[in-house]
Amino acid sequence: MPSMNPKTPETTTLGWMGTGVMGRWMCEHLVKKGFKTIVYTRTQAKASPLLDQGAAWAKNPLELASRCDIVFGIVGYPSDVREVFLGGQGALAGARPGTILVDMTTSQPSLAREIALAAKAKGCYALDAPVSGGDIGARNAALSIMVGGEKEIFDAVMPCFEAMGKTIVHQGPSGAGQHTKMVNQVLIAGNMVGVCEALLYGHKAGLNLDTVLQSVGGGAAASWSLNNLGPRILKGDFEPGFFVEHFLKDLMIVMEETRAMNLALPGLALAEQLYRTVKAHGWGRKGTQALYLALCQISKVE
């Protein structure tokens, strides 16, 4: 591999695909750092905040990639990842040799490896770089970014990652970033069950949950989910920092991986079933803290 210098605003044009709850803020940080940025989304209106700040527009991923040195994507599902990177009008179809593709969607490790192999065949490079931190982390440029792919490419893209996150770690070869994100999702799945059940218990016991959070949020039971989503639950705020339906997608991916590894993770399986209940109640487009609503329904708690 030829040596590759760090990608800076002075030398690099970025492409960005996907401006949802997290992607909009992640892209905005790059624009504010001075990177020339070209954006593609299925609905152009969703990109308006970025276009207003100076980003340009591309009609499809192919056109976008033809004008860029690095193409980032953070979309919904593995099928979306495949379409925007590998489809007939996808980014790889328009990429020039040397272009770097960076998928920041939480997706399948096997698809990350497939994208990397397809990119290599065209003289391009690919990283899988899923993130954790939700809308808060995206808005505050405080995401954890876990990256798979060649170390030299990771190092070259680091100035971009540093604009979006605080914890940025190269995890290994292609697919390792996605596997690390699955570890993250297993941890969150069990923790969210604990957070919601604990707050429901406290509510039923007649406690002041604000003062309860003051105590348990600073002790051994503290977690990101408790301290960030717990207050939202108490306020009745179930709007998404991360969609239930996207979390279910992640849980389905990790369960597929556990079956392939012949692993039994019963806590994960329970969390997946509980989140199916959340979606069945019509809360798939709410935040993951909406699990609290489903638990209230199960126990018939007002």
C-alpha cells in the first residue's frame, strides 16, 4: 500500500450519505472543520441544514463519490448500506482509485468485509466505523468510534474521526469495527432492561425518582443509559436518540453472529424479545428508553 497522508480540510473533499438523527450532526462537525463536503440523502430537504452551511448536493451516491476523496455513510439497515456503497448507482461505482469508503452504520461484519474486498478490487479502500453515543454524542462530537480496516487508512482518516468523536480506536481488520459494535449492543441491551425495570420498581414503590437517580447514578450501578436516558424517562420523553427499530436491527445482527459462533446468550435473547414487544405496541420510531412503556403495559402500571 502506498503511504497515505492524513486527510485535512485543505486537501480533501468529503462525501456524506445519510442525515438522520446522528448523521446530520456528524456531517455538520466536518463542515465546520472546513472540509469541502458533498451530501446525498434520499430526501434532499433533510440535508437542508447542511446545504445552508455550505455543503453541496449530489443526486446519487455514484455522482457523490466521483467528486470525493472519502465517502462516509450512516444509513439505516444493511440493505441500505449495500445499496449506497455497492449498488449500481452506489458510491463504489463512482469511486476513483484511491477513494476511501467509510461505513459508520451499525451493520453486518460480513458486509463490511464484502465492501472492503470490492473496494480493493477497484483500487479503493474501505473502513467499517460504527459509532456509539446516540444523538447526544453525535451533537457534542463525543462519539465512540470503533474502526475495522487497514491501519494506514485508519490513520489517514483520523482527522475526520476526531471531528466527530472522543474515543477512536482501531480494532483490527475489516469487520472488527462491526464486531466491536455488537459487543457494545449486547452491553446496552442488558443494561436498558435493568434501567427500565429499576425505574419501574422505584415508581411502584412510591419513591421520588429524581432523588433516586441522584443516588444510584453516582454509584456502582451508574451507566451511560441510566444517566442520559433515565432523566428522559422521568420527563416522559421517549423521542429517539436512537430508534427502537434500529436497535432491533442491531440485536438481530448480533443474534445471527451468536448462532454462527454457537454461543448461548440468554440475556441478549430476552432483551430482543422485550424490544419486539416495544415495536409491537407501535413504538418502533421512539427511542430505546420506550422499553419503559412496554414494561408498564406488561405490569399494568399507570
